[in-house]
Amino acid sequence: MNKNIKVIPFPGIPNAYVVISGVKAKTSNGCEKRMTFFYGTEAGGCEWEPECGSITKIIPLKKEDAGAIPHWFYDYYAGRGYWSQLAVERCGLPEYFLSGDYEGLFSVLKDWAS
């Protein structure tokens, strides 16, 4: 489970965030860093972790909804059943990230969140 989550607004792009967290790991320092890009509104969100993550759609739920799971951005969500690994390359996320085109990157996440 991720610990010490920090959600940092991305400058100049509404509803866009960089999320930094860490997990215990069997490394020399005992921790592993995580960084994801997240697009989120009250209607829903989408995230991508650049190293090896899929595009994951996040559907917010209310506490009383069936299957509601606590979430770090929304109070509750529907779980991680809405994702695609193939879409990462098809949508060009690695190229957007490596070229510094964050508007393009978050545009993809926004489309997936809708």
C-alpha cells in the first residue's frame, strides 16, 4: 500500500496533478518511490504511472455504494477494474512525457476520465 501520498497541482493545467508516494521495498534503503500523473474532477479521474503503469480510470463512489473502496483523492471509488496497458503506447503517453508535452499527456488522461 502506498504511503505518504502528496497530491501536487500541475501548473497551468486545470484538474491535473503529480502524485508522489512510496512503498516499503526490499532495497538498500527499504523504500521505493512512486510518481504518477493524475487528472481528476468530481465526476471522475484517470492516472498513469510512467515507469510501467497502465492508464487507469477512476470512478468515484459514495460510501454507501456497493463495492465502494477508500481512495486517496476521492472518498471512495469503484476499484481498479477500468484500465488498459495497450492504450499507453497507442495514446502516445511515453512520447508526451519524454518530450515534456504535459498538455498532451493530461489531455489523454482527461479523455479517459470522461
